[in-house]
Amino acid sequence: AEYGGKKMIFFPHPWRTSVENNSYRKIVPTLTFAIVALILILIIDSKLKSNVATGYSSLEYAGTKQRFQRVLRSWKTNQKILAGFSSGFHFFFMVFYSSTVALGCCWTANRTPFPIVGDICAWLQFFGASFDVILQSTIAYQLTVEVKSQLPELGMASAIIHLVFLGCGILYLIVFNIGGLLFWKDFKPNKDSKDNV
């Protein structure tokens, strides 16, 4: 692949071409599903508060077997069932939030300088979602089977990594889109973008 006439070793994200035309038809549906899933998660989360837990995130960031068990003991039976539903919605949510941010990064990369930064941030969303899968899988297992040592630690590490990757994508979108509107007069598809991807 080439950027600015220079060959780059890094592989451009394949979605760069898919958002070249009719990008709203791809981004709006994924964003809509992500928002719907987030609303459902927040509604359930409001029911998961206790004297120990602030919500579902208390499981994600428990960090140790003892803390994880303490959160579970603080919940009533119906709250544990709701936590299981929240875990399922998190799997649904991760598909759409990661796709939305990745599509946004690809769209921005086609319109701003240094498109390789957008490619990297878009790829990071895939890896971030993979760590989110690990996180939610550890929680689902411990909710339905048993709490095991090292799983809360693995879950917390995965949660932090996926948040860092997601944050990179969101920060890129904010900085480069604001920069595009304020400083880059040609805030439009790069003329060579179709040839570069």
C-alpha cells in the first residue's frame, strides 16, 4: 500500500474502501444498535447496585476472587439473573461499538493527513473487542459455573486493555475530525484514497 507516494509496510484497514461512498448507511445502523444496547445495559446496571457493588462494572474490575465473590454475595438472586442478562447484552454491544468506532476511523483516515494513524486505530478496535470477549467470557463463566482464581485478574486486565484501545480510537476521531474542520481545508476524501487501499 502507498501513502503520499511512499510505500508502507502496514496494511490499510479493508473497511477504508467500504466507507468511501454511502458511509452513513454503514455507520448509522451500527451506531444505532450500539446506542440501543448501551441503553439496555445502563437500565440493567441501575438495578445492580448494592452496599458493595456500583453495578456490573464491579465484576469487570473486581481484580481478585475475593472481591468478585463479595459482589456476588451482595446481590439478591434476581440481581444475579440480571447480571447474566447484562453479560449477554455486553457481547451484543461490543460488536457494534467496535464496528462503529472502526468505521469512523476509516472514514476519517480517508479525509485527513496521516491515514496510517486511522488504520492503526481501526485495527485496534478489533483487538480491543477481542479482549472484551475475554472479559465477558470470564464473567459469564463465573456467573453460571463457579468463581475461579485468576479469572477476575484476567478479566480486569482485559477490561483495561480494551478500554485503552477504544480510547485510542475515540481520541483519534475527536482530534482528527476537529483538526479537519478547523485546519484542513480539504476535509474530504483523499484523491488517492481509492488507489491506496
